[in-house]
Amino acid sequence: MKALNVMTAENKADLLHKLFPDAIGHFLTFLYEMTLAIEENESVHRAQWKGQDMTFDEYMIGIRRIRSIIAEAKGPLARYGYTFSMMLFHNALAQVTSNILLDYITVRKHPDPKFVQAVNLLFK
């Protein structure tokens, strides 16, 4: 296994999937619902945008792409770590998905403290 400081977002997502395969389906549902909520409130999010590493328009492209990926492949994403990591944590999507994953463990108050620790260690 690679050292944490040299792992890519894809490596981290694959590891998370291997450690907590049963948690991934619930996260995918949350992720899909968040993409809907963000798009429904796009003007509010646009006004609050802090100019992170991408423009808001790039962020919204990522949101729509994530939703499309989940709609097309939720089963394989939940079953296969490689599919999960390569489709949702590749390139620019990694930042969007990682941010929502961090929201998932804080906003939702995830019940598994080990999952929360793993997400914080890998993605914070």
C-alpha cells in the first residue's frame, strides 16, 4: 500500500471502498440527493461561492456529471471500488465528490465513528 501522502484521490476512494463497502451505497444516495439540492438552489450557492480552486460554473459541471454517473451506474459504483474511485474521484470530480463526502460525515452525523475517522484521515 502507498503512503498516505502519495496517494491520489482515486487511491484514497478505492481504499475507503475496500474498508467500508457497505457504507458506499448510502453515500451514493446522499451524493445524488446533494447534487439535486445544489442544482435546485444554484443561485444561492452561486452567491455564496468563495472562489475555491475552480469556478462556480466548473463546479456545477461536476455536480451534473456526478449525478449522471450515479444515475447510470449506481450498482457498479457501490459494488466495485475501482469503478467508484475512477468514476467519482478522477481529476476535477475528486474535489467536488470529496467535499460532499466530508459534508456527508458532518451534516448527516454518520453513525460509524470508524468511517468518519477514515474519511477525515483520507480526505480532510
